[in-house]
Amino acid sequence: MMATINITVNGQQIEREVDESRTLAQFLRNDLGLTGTKIGCEEAECGICTVLVDGVPVDSCVYPVLKAQGKSIKSVEGLAEGETLHPIQSSFIEHGAVQCGYCTPGLMMTATALLNENPDPSEQDIKVALKDTYCRCTGYASVIRAIQSAGRELRGETPLPVNDPAVSEPMHVISRSVPPQEVRAKVTGQAKYTDDITFPGMLYARTLRSRYPHAKILSISTEKAKALPGVQAVLTHADVPGENLHGLVYRDWPVLCDTVVRYMGDAVAIVAADTEDLAAEALKLIEVEYEPLPVVADPQYAHTAEAPVLHPEHPTGNLLKHIKVRHGDIEAGFAQADVIIEREYHTPTTEHAFLEPECAIGVPAGYPDHDKLTVYVGSQIPYQDRNQLGLALGVPEESVRVIGTLIGGGFGGKEDIAGQIHVAMLANATGRPVKMLYTRQESLVFHPKRHATTIRMKTGATRDGKLIAVQAELYGDAGAYASLSDKVLTRATTHATGPYAVPNAKIDCFAMYTNNVPSGAFRGFGVTQSAFAVEQNMDLLAAELGIDPVQFRLINAQKVGVTTATGQLLRESVGLIETIEDAWKDMQAHHNGDGFRWAWRDGHKAYGWGIACAYKNTGLGGGAPDKSEAEIEAFEDGTVEVRTAAADMGQGLAHVVAQCAAEELKLPYEKVRVLLCDTDLTPNGGPTTASRQTFVTGNAARLAAVALRDALTQSAAEMMDVPPQTIRYEEGLLRSNGHQVEMGRLVHWMKSHGLTSRVRHEYYAPKTQPLGSGGDMHFAFSYATQSALVEVDMETGEVHVLKIVSSTDIGRAINPLMLQGQIEGGIVMALGHCLTEAYIIEDGVPWSRLLARYKMPSIKHAPEIVSHLVEHRSEAGPYGAKGVGEIPSINTTPAICNAITNATGVRIYATPVDQDALLLAIKNGQTELHTAWQHVR
Amino acid sequence: MKLWHHYHTPSSIDEALALLDHYGGQARVIAGGTDLLVDLRAEEGEPFPALVDITAIPELTIIETRNNQIIIGAGVTHNQIVRSPLLAANATCLVESCGVVGGPQVRNVGTLGGNVAHALPAGDGTTSLVALDAEAEIILNGERRWVPILEMYQGPGQSLINSTHDLLLRFRFAPSGKGEATAFKRIMRPQGVALPILGCAVWLRLDGATIVESRVCIAPAGPTPLRVGEVEAFLNGQPASERTIHQTAELGQKVLHPRTSKYRATADYRREMIGVLLRRTLTLAVQRAQTGAAVPEGVGM
């Protein structure tokens, strides 16, 4: 029903008819087109939809619009005055507090309300005010600083200096903290993510998902749904024109299920209707008859003979893959060991919780401005999307165009197909644009997660503190479909010695199909799991040997000349020892010369330090050709544009490629534009995964710029009649012996002479070898050490992380401030894995189907983070850079767990840490804790 | 997903009652909606035919003192309570409990009245209202009357009032007098459970160095909130000493029989927390009663 509303929005008085059932967020977004306010969960959990009602922050996603009758609303669009940004906006940019940008409006609105009331907030004040406004990217450190700095500006004081990390050899633009691309649009609410885009005549789509974790489909009847007025299409497996399968490594995942469903997120039918409500209504009218089948809920059970086989066509049954690492002679190794530690560890399934749920829009060929079937989607792998679209639709992939939109966080969770194929099918069926936005709850049930693992790890060392042998067995829960399990669990296996020299290793990993949610890529890619076991075994061994944990790691740390367990001789860029020394220095400094202690007590609070190391490959490795292509074009206005289909999900690939181009052409950074992820306009940059884009697409952009520079130089030499080798580039000018020409004018000259100012470069990363061949499995590794200081309440078992000291060898920091943001964000994400996060599935049925049941760390959990950069150049990396996206998330959890052990005497073998069991263990004098939160029942 | 069809914002109690009457059981009272709407979405239920929002009724949004009673309207938000100097001084435990409900955005909209009408056995606001020995004014089957707060709870999630035709209007309780003080604390876990593992509110009166009267509420300790009679009986007449507090904590652990709730807490852990919370709240309340100063603790965290 419609009602009249009188409301002031961003100073403008509005009186209009409004649907009574609207929330304030829907009113702002759908009725007023103010899409700066984002919707993250519709559960009043994440806070990113925060707007101010009469100056007070509220979650607009559960705020009825009529409740706002007569009130004054302020949204992100109302912060700036004309072109002048509000101090909170400029401060967020300045301090690097914007990554994917999806939560940014909510953070800024909540912060604005705080600053209006208290322009000089303490860190604690900020934590109280922003406690329920989540950010999954930044780790909050930059956010806190940005808010305090904006407060100073509002008080008429000088803003805080930017916490820019120290780097060596800054160049023209490289190793300088330039602002990320599109950041102004992100802080003003103008940035368009997929759900912010609409087309005239657009339909809304929903997916009918399975009712059981494992069942036979006996029949599907769509007649009643089709008969509902306003429903434009209802499609099932029978309507899939091409191959009814997709999948990144193994094509085992039905586009729409036909005879069997294998997990609760499986898609059975899709609907397009005139409105979202009608589409939801239609889902209820689709009749599906199921015959429930026994559920395979546990990977170890999946490996037994009695478990039902979930993919009969897979040659090894439920065993998706057995991954092996063999190095040296394991038996001889353990025979030489003086001390052996063998323990079992458990890590749970975890959820990316990117704040933008999956969304895709399909636009049919022939729709205005669309000569091809076009899919708009925030995807990490646009070209592979196109490939999978072509196969499922039964058309050449070139006949489909994928346009990448801004991505509100990914972390690996936006690599698999979500709604891309479905919207394309519905657009073809209806001849109209179709949008499919997943609800948060649907996203939780549907998309691949981090693998739950059971890791049995046996580590041996000699009396002098040298690691001599590692034997490990890992079980990984791949879930219902393969997704990237093969690759992820390979990484878990190959990294299971930790970043140490280990002469003998035997590691076996079993990737198992189950009826749980599929597992796939997630920041850290399997290495987070094995590091949890490796780094705690390291502390156990050190204790047994009576060697200090820092010293023990220094003794065994990988360095140039070491051969890894996969047989790779490390020839360069191994900065691990320096990172350990950095962390150790800071740990000591924390005690202000009072003498370092690993643990101490103060009343009922126990304190402890813990340390852990990590390494992580950059790039796909394992023999996969790792290439990226970039195109660059110079324009007559003196600007250049770099084009590549490589995704920026907030991690900052866009500014990395812009910096590479600006560096080579000695252009001001502002003169470089970046166009990403349009399969018709940008060449393939490959998947955004494996911490590879800075290295691979950074190099592609750099070398494309070098090629353009060569072309420009040739032309300038001709134009000015000077020898090409005398030409120098300076801030958009080409100079030679008193002559000079602006780059734009040169481009004009080139065009008038029939010359092109556009070049492409296809970059191939150094070749790698498959696992088992003994060669270089990867072309670069990043290294890190972190130490954690924790406080444990010995009366309640509550754990607080007070401080994380981090040092990371990333080869070179292309953009120091934004790189630091990757580190801080990775640390806090991993802190969540350690203390707050588990995605719980009960016999195939997700209990964690609400965001309220999956708590990621909020600002109140954010510890003090001190991070150092170590820059051991990687020869083939752009300017020496290696990957950084994943490494910060790998060693935080074991560092915290080692600290908890030092503080309490109880070792943590399962996460997330359960304060309940921890307290009872402390009380009962137990030293081992094998249960976690999900075991409280 | 649509959560309701019609939305009304009456400006008087009579208008609200007339609307409920008009819909004949199809309309439901809503205050902040931060529980109601979120629960409906979580359960993927059918939309409410109509919602009657009582937060625009002026007399339900007032915090005041009348006849030496503090009165709080059912439409008062948690943050209005947190920001009230009157309540900080005279109902410290209520400020402390309302200060930890949800996050700031939820506290700006969610109301104490909604918390009570929701009838959860461990609602933070409720725990304190019980310790304050509050009464609730309701219109039940057309009759307006005051009832003791505990009477509002008929079972887990089951309120005395039917929110399709009854109204919860106001709360009242006596302000802290001389020698009187309150405190509230709770134990949460950082994982995905919104409800506290355990909450504890205490009210006590000192005469010199002796505790002469007390009220203690620990929740959840049963299907509805309850006062811990044995603990209160023990406390009354004891010296306000560390030893008394220690003994009380031990007694609380003995007389209460908490249970294990899935993903929330084990019975053993809850038993430990009964001791911890009794020690912490009683220590704080004694201190406050002795000094006459009460600064709410832990608000917002």
C-alpha cells in the first residue's frame, strides 16, 4: 500500500507517495536512487547501511521508512558540500581507510555522528561508536586514525600525519603512497557496484535452492510459478542450452540440478519476475519432489567404503585428490631425530563475509547499447566466467561479454560461478535485463568457503635445534563440488613444512567430497590451515629442546640456498630471517628495557607473547602457465589508459597497474586511468588469486608501458629530429637537448602520421614445474613473522589480543600505505579465524545461515598493529615486488595460539578458541584443548 | 523480502488501541523492531499484515520522576536510557545493561519495552528491571494496570501481553536511596551468539557496614527471569565484606542449576560464571553503596 511521506533527505525536503512496506534503505536506494547507502545483511548486524536519522545513526536496512516520517535523514551523499569533501571523507582517503569501499559509507556515517557529538574521540570512544559497523578489508587501524584525524580537522587543528611505512628506494611513483583509483567515488557514494546498476525494463531473479543436503530429485513442476502474474520466466535444468556443468578446475557443478542435489546451496530452478517480491513469491510455487539420501558430512567418513559415492563419474570416488609431497628419506629422518612431536589439529570451515553479497545482471543481445549478451558482475575471474558462460549456453564464448563492476570484497570467494550463467539464461529467455542479487543468508549457504581440515603433524628435530623430518596427514573437506579444492589443498600440502629447511618430508593430503558447502579459494589458500599446525609444533619442539622459540625459528628459517620440500632451490628474495629479527626487536622494545618475558600475571589477567612465521607462494605455480596481458594507450590530452581484465576487489590492483605505467612514462599518477575487467575492451589479466596480480599484471602493465615508451620515443625523435637515446621523460614532457614536446601533442602528431599510440603486452611469469617433478614449483615466495600479545582473563577464559607485531618480506612495496592496509586487514581477518569465526554445518545443514551466527571481528577486537616491511627484491617481480594479498592471514592464528599457551599453559588444537573450554581446562589443570566453539553442545 | 504490508505510527494510546482493534488480531505492535523484524527475516516468515509503531506516542517516550518513582516509557530507546543522568545515578544497573544491548545503531532504535515484550529469559534490560523490582504498566484485555515485572514473563519468548491487542506502556521503580546501589555485568562470547552466556544484576541496601536488603537476578537460570531467593536471604544481615561476597558467590553456584545451551555455554562454565558475576557485581554494588557514587561501567562494549 502507498502512503505519503514527508521527510528531509540530505537537506532537501521531500513529500511523496511511498510503499508502506519499504525500509529506509530501500527508499533511499530504489525510490530516490541514492545508492551510496549499501545493504550488507538486512539483519542489523553489519552496520554498513548506517544513515543518520535526526543526527542519530541507525541501521537503515531494518528501519521502516514510515518511522522516519517528519525526520531528517543524512546519507553518504550528503556529506560533501558541492565539490568540497567533508573532513571525514578526505581523511579516509588520506589515511588509506578505503579498500573495497562497500562498508565505507556506513563507517563514515557512524563516525560522523560520533564526531558531531565528540570531535576529540579517544580510540576507545571510536571502538564504542563503531562496534557494530563492520569492515572486512582494512583491519580498522587506518579507520581509527582517519576518524581521529578528521576530528582534529573539525576542531581546527592540523590533521594527523599519515602512518606511512618506511620503504627503501622510492622511485618516481613506485613505492609512493598515492591514493587508490576511484577512491573519491567510493567516499562520496557515487561508486557503482553491481546492485547499484539498473536498466529500464529490468527484471529481478531469484534461485530456488535445495531443501536437503543430499537427495534425489524425483520431479520438478514449475507450472504454478509460471502462472503467477508478473513472472516472466521459470527455468530448470531442461532449459540449460549447453553443458549443464561448470567448475574452475573440475567441471562437476550443475548449473541447475537435474537428478540429484549434493548440498543445501544447490540451484534447482531460477525465476525472473517484475519485482523482487514476485520472484520470491514464485519460488514458493515451484514444486520439487525429493527423495532424501544419506548425508556424507565428514571427510574422514567420506573416505570409508560404506560412504555413499557423491560423484560416481569421478575415478577415485569421494577422494577428489590425494596430494603427496615426498622429500628425502622420512624414516631415516625420524631415526636421526632426538625429539619428536606429533599432534592433531582441527580448523573449521570459515566464511569470507565480503560485505557485498553476490550480484549479477544479464542484458540480452540487442538491448540498447548491448550488441552482445552481456553479464555485469563483480567477479575475480572475468575471462573464465566468459568461458563458462559460453560452455553452459552452448555458444562461442566470444559471443558473450562480461563487464566487471566494482567488487565489494572477495578474498577468494568470488572466483566460482554464482549467478552469472543464471542471469544470462534468464536474459535470453525473457529478452530483458535481469538482475540477481543474493541475500546475505543465501550467500552464506551458497558460496564456497575455507576448507575445514584435520591435520596430524609429526615433527622431528635434533638436539642442536635443527628440524630433521616432517610427516603430516591432512584431511580437507572439499564439500559438494571441487571448486578450487585441488589447488588449495595442494598449497596446504606443499607449505606443510612451514618456511623452514626440512631435509626429510612425507606429506599426504586427502581432498574429500562431502555434502557440505563446497570449499574453495580463501585468502591464505590452504596455507592458513597447515601453518596452524606447523607453528604450534614448532613451539612444542622448542620447549622440548629447551631452545627459545625465536632462536629455534632462526636456526631453521629458510634462506637463499635452502631446498624446499618440493625440491625447489631458493635462489633469491628470502627475507624470513630479517622478519623474525624485526618482530623480536619489537617484542623486546615493548618491555621498555625491563627485560623481555614470554608470560606474566597481573591479578586475574594472564599475559603472553607468541610468535609464528609464514611463507606463501606468489602466482599459480605448479607448472600452470601464469600470464597476464595489458594494453596501454596514450591520448592527445596527455593522459594514458591501462586496460586489463584483472580484478580489483579492494586489494588495490588498479593503483598498482597505474603506478607501473606512470613510473615507466614518468607521468604524474593522476594522468593514468585504468579500465579493468571488460572482456570486449580489456585483455586477459588472468584470475585474481594466489597473490599474483601485482607480480603478473603489474609486470604486464609495466612492460606495456615500456613498449609504449619505445614507440613514443621513436616518434618524438622523428618529430623533434633528435637521436632517440637523448630523449628523457619528465612529468608528461619528452625532452632532448633544449627541445621538448608534450606527450599529448606527440600523440596527436603520431595519429596524424598514421601511427598508433596503443600497445599490448603479454607477460609470462617465469616457468614453474608441477609438484613431484622436483623443480621450481613457484617463481616467488613472500615471508612473514608475526608475534601476538594476548591477555587472558583467568576467571572467565576471555581472550583479548592486545598487540600484533608483524614484519613481511614483500620484495618491494609498490604502494606502502595501501600495502600496509593489506597487512592490517589480513591480520584482523585471521584474528577472526582464531577467536570468533566458524561456519557451522550440522549433518550437511548450515547452522550459520545468518550473519548473526557468523561474527567476524569488529573494531572492538582490533589490536594495536605494528607492521614492518622487508624488501628483498624478487628479480622478476615488477620493481622487485612479490605478492602480499594472502601472507598476512597465515601466521596470525598460530601466533595468537602460541601466546595463549604461554599465558595460560593450555595449548589450542582447534579454533575458534572457546573461552568456555579454555577456562575449564585452566581450572582442571589440563594442558591441551581439543574442542572449539562449535563443540559446545 | 517484504516484512510487513501496512505500517502505522499512531500518536496516542487510544489511536494505537483503535488500530489494533481495527485489524482484529492481524496487526502487531512494534517499537524499535530491531528484534521483531530481524527475527521475521531469519525465520523467513510471512509478512505482518500490519504493524502499529508505538514510538511516536509522546507519553511512551518519557523518562521522568513522579511521586518518588522513576518512570520509563515503553518506547524509550536503549540509548536514551544510557544517556540519562537520572538513571545513571538512580538505576545504574539499568544503564549498564541497556548499554551493552546490540550495537549503537540498534540501541538508537531498539527499546526497553520491546526487550521486555520479547520475553527472552536473558534480556539484559530485563535482568536489571528485575533487580530494581520494577513494575510494568500494561493494557491487558482493555484493562490498564501495573504488574510486577516478573509477571510479564510466562515462558521463554512468551509474554503476559498479546502484542496483537495489548499494550505495554511504561515501567516504574524506586530510585536508589541512601545506602542503596545496583550493578550489572554479563559474560558474552565473541562468536555468533547474540544472547549473553549469563547476566547478573544486583540491588542492595547497606546500613553502615551491613547489607540489610538485596535483590539478585541471574539470567538465564530458567525459562523466565527469576530472583535468586536463597542468595538474597543469605546476604541480608551480612557484613558488606569480601568474605560475604565470596560466600555468596559459592552459594549462588550451589543453588542455581544452569544448563548447557548449544553454541552458547556449557553448564559447567555457567556455574563458574555465576561465581564470577556475583563476585564482580556485589563488589561493585557495595562500593557504590558505600561511596554514594555510581558511574556506569562497560557501556558500549
